Amino acid sequence: MHTIAVFPGSFDPLTLGHVDIVLRSLSLFDEIIIAIGQNENKAPMFTVEQRMQWIKDVCKDYPQIRVTSYHGLTINFCKEAGATHLLRGIRTVIDLEFERTIAAMNKQLMPSLETVFLLTSPSYTGISSSMVRDVIRNNGDASPFLPDGIIIGK
Ligand code: ADP
């Protein structure tokens, strides 16, 4: 079976935690689509074009990885993309509880789609895009949390 995993998220911005999950999943899937979900109720700090460009730059050496964006339900995007798997990262039990609900609903909406969770590598459990945005808003140095190639602020 040709496997296509969708890794959905806001990636506002992409962090070392996201990169860890994607790179570790390279051996699991034939193709990985990093998909930026555009949520009309959330005002992002960075434009979708900027977020996509960063991801493309960081993943440029991996032909298995594609980057795109979508509106609406993640599951509908997965159907359009012919996805076989949905990839998510789990940092804490809080993530797990949240993800469990989504995965259960997605299973009903698209039974053929398997959600795969990877546990965050220990050094990245403390990283979240929202905390990175906080650091940036307050003129701090966010570089310890960002991949090389994403330079924001200081
Ligand atoms: P969302 O808007 O869906 O929360 P995010 O961009 O915050 O999107 O996260 C996308 C995916 O990356 C989620 O599965 C999330 O659990 C995972 N993720 C976020 N931060 C990390 C991290 N530090 N380590 C591993 N996975 C992470």
C-alpha cells in the first residue's frame, strides 16, 4: 500500500517540535503532506504564505514531504488528498486527551484513515507555537525553539 500521511496544524510558526515529529515519521510513510489548516476563527501571527515558505525551506532536502494549506475540516482535506494516515504529535496527557476525542470523531467520519501519534522527543516537550509567539511578542529570542532557517526578531 502506498501510504500518504497528512500532518495538519497551524504551524504558527513551525518549531523544532514539529520538525522532530516529521523527520521521525519519514521512515513510516511514502509521502507526508504538511498541511496548514486555515481557521477563520483564529488570527495567526504569520501569514499562511510565510508559514508555508518556512516549512518548504526547512524540508527542502526531503522529496517525500509536500507542503500545502487548506480550509475547512481536516478530514475533508484528507479525503481530497487520498491520505491513508493522519499524523499528530503528543507532548503531554493534555494533548493525549484532546487528540483522543478528535481521532475518535475522525474515525467515524473517515474509517479508512488511521491516526498515528508520535510521542515528542523529551527535549521538545516544552515547546509550543503559542509560547514561541509569546516570546516573539515580548521581543525575546525564540531561536532556541526554531529550526535553522527560521529567523524571527532578535
Ligand atoms: P494545532 O493548531 O493543531 O494545535 P500545531 O501547529 O500547534 O497545530 O501542532 C500541530 C501538530 O504538531 C500537533 O499534532 C501537535 O501536537 C504537534 N506539536 C506541536 N508542538 C509540538 C512539539 N513541541 N513536539 C511535538 N509535536 C508537537
